[in-house]
Amino acid sequence: MDKFVIRGGNPLLGTIRVGGAKNAALPCIAAALLTDEPVILENIPQVRDIETTRKLLTAMGAEVELGYGRAQHRTTISCRNLASPEASYELVKTMRASTLVLGPLVARCGRARVSLPGGCAIGARPIDLHIKGLERLGAKITQDHGYVEASAERLKGGEIVFDKITVTGTEDLLMAATLAEGETIMQNCAREPEVEDLANLLIKMGAQIEGAGTSTIRIKGVNKLHGAKHAIIPDRIEAATFIIAGALTGGDLNVVGCDPQHLGALLRKLEETGVKTKQTADSVRVMGDNPLKAADIVTEEYPGFPTDAQAQYMALTTQAEGTSIITENIFENRFMHAQELVRMGANIKIEGRRAIVRGKSPLSGAAVLASDLRASASLVLAALVADGETIIDRVYHIDRGYENIEEKLRGVGAQIRRIGEILPKKAAVRA
Ligand code: UD1
């Protein structure tokens, strides 16, 4: 298992580029299941979750072609023949978003068999809302041996009111409804930019969708969708991670290739902490030369403060003067980074869904364990300002969602390197 070795103390200076959004790329790849014509996607990040989705589609009979060289972020997916509309536990267990294939498969093939994702480190994360929604569209659902089976000769449009806002749930049902007979109205939908990006691809494929990006989406089902070409939006969470890194290290960092309009809640909060930023249409320059002040956050659905940037923001508050209260509203168990930050010297108390961070405490390098994707990012950020060397274990979590983060950070002055596991001699011979 790879580890990161990070030596803290350097301010981040220069320009860092943001890639395509993993969370938009995942549903867009799944959308290719809806047509027998090729779908060409650009600005696809090269991260582990994307690789898992490619494997998922290939196992069903799809042809997935990867771009090389300058076109390395392009993928062409052709789902002409889908021999087996199934997503196995082996793949689903490593990535919950695999559930995104459920809706498109029933819509296109009339049946789907998808493993239940089970729990994950940040909470139970059920998929009941995906299932309820598909039932509203006329699918027959059964569950056994850890799998959900859905079938419908043809889905029928209907009214879906989500009991709770769900991002992948909205995306899954949006895809399903594009091929249903008649009109579907979905209420209390997720308004995340990734939902809108998926809708834009589906519209290019011939779908009739209105209202994506708002809480009510209307879809008029069509008989067939066709191929299309689409460029994925920039990753707002990768951008948020770099912006926080610039602020935390007292650097002067230009985060380019992002969309500041998707970062409103974070940028407003940073202003409160005393961080100066300058924006253009596709960049945010962050100047961290002021002392940081404490500021509370509450994570919410978009356009609120994103739960996916909560851990990184917590690293920042350890270096801010005063007490910051961080309330996590979306997932019930998303403070695992806190105990690792405490091992580095932070003063953090967890009370249910609230973390109370008292700053500013000097951080010192330590051996720490990454527990999930965004928790790993927060440990990297803390290590950049810690005294001495930090070793972060289990960085495969970070590889799920960040493309070459160590190279990108090294390019702006961070001292970070990746080391592979050193196997004992005998084991190495056997391997
Ligand atoms: C997506 C993002 C993830 C982000 C999360 C919240 C992708 C691939 N992942 O995850 O990075 O952290 O949104 O912004 O886009 N819930 C139910 N029943 C369901 C579905 C969800 O109770 O059927 C609950 C979840 O347990 C959670 C809340 O609803 O408490 C929100 O989850 P959801 O928006 O579905 O998260 P994901 O789409 O899995």
C-alpha cells in the first residue's frame, strides 16, 4: 500500500490546475448505457473511481476506449451489445456510486441486477430512494442474496418526490426517466452542478429535460437516445481542496481551470476567515497572507457548504484563531479525520454531528491513517503546515478521487512524495 511522506512548512506558490469532476464523470459514463451509439467524454479525470466504472461497464459487454497522449482525458464508450446487465459485489463494494448503473440498465435493457453497496466508512448510505423512485416508474424490484433486481418491459413516467435530497439518486432516476413512456416529474431533487452536467449530456443525446439544477426536474420520455460528445465540468471539490491548501499554507496560489460559480459557499466562508481571493471566469487566486480567524460551517446540499470539503476546511480551522464549530448534516459518521488531526496536535472535540475546533494549535508531523477520500485530503493539507515529517498511510483512498495530487502539489512548492510498501524479503521473492 502506498504512503505519502510530507514535510511541512512551505507556502504554496504558483499555478495549479484542476481536472474534470469525478462526480460528474461517473454518472456521465453510466449514461452511455442508455444508447447503442458511442458516447465521447472529454475532461475525464484519471482516478481510481473512474477506472472502477470502466470495469463495471466492460463486464457488461461495453467497449471502452481510452485516450492516450494529449487525449488522455478522453474516453469513448460504446454500449452496442450489453450481454449482462449486472454489477457485481466485487466492483460495487469498492465504489458506492456503482448504483448509478441501476436506472440506465432497467431503462435500456428492461432488467438490471446490481449488488447492494452495504455500509461504508462515512455512514450507512442506503439506496432506498433509488429503489422507491424506480418503483414509481413501474419497475418491479426484488432483493435477494445481497443484490437488487429490477425489471420493467418499459418504464412509465410518473411523479417522484424524494423524501430526502440525494445526488446519485436524482441522477439515477433522471437517466431512467429519459427512456420511460410519458412524462416524469421529480421533486426535491439535488441541485448540484454535477446533476446539471449529466442533464446537459443527456439532452445532447436526445433527451427532453427541463429544470436540472433546480429542485423540480421534468423529463419527457423518448423512444431512443443517440451518441454525443461532451466535456465534463471542472471538479469543484479538487478546486476547493487546493484553494484551502493555498490559504492554510499562507501561500499565493492560482487555482486554474475551475468554475468559481460552483464554489460560492466556500469562497464566502474563506472571506470570513480573513483569506483574500481574486476570481476570473475560470480561476481563483488565493492569497493567504492574513492571520486566519475562526468561522463556523454547516454542511448542506448544494448550494450550501459541501460535505466533501468539510474535512479539508477542518484542517484550516486548526490554524485559525478562535473556536470554529463544524456541523456535518449530510453523513452521520464523517469526522474520522478529526482523531488523526488530534494526533498531529489539533484541539478538536466531537459532540454528535458537531466538531468543535479550538485554534490555533501548532501541528507536528506524525504517522497517520487515511480513512476515506476527503479525510485523506484533509491530512495532506494538515501535513503541509505541520512541523517535520508526516507519513500518511492508505493513500489508495485519495487515488479514488484526486489525479496525481502529489505531482500537482509538488509543482507549487510542497514537499510531498509517494512511497510504495517495502515488502519483507521473503514476500518479495514469492511475489
Ligand atoms: C454524492 C457524492 C458524494 C457526496 C454526496 C453528498 C457522487 C458520486 N458522490 O454521494 O461525493 O458526499 O453526494 O453531497 O456524486 N440517502 C438515503 N437513501 C438513499 C440515498 C441517500 O437515505 O437512497 C442519504 C444518505 O445516506 C446521505 C444523504 O441521503 O445521508 C445524501 O446522500 P446522497 O446525496 O445520495 O450521496 P451520494 O449520491 O451517495
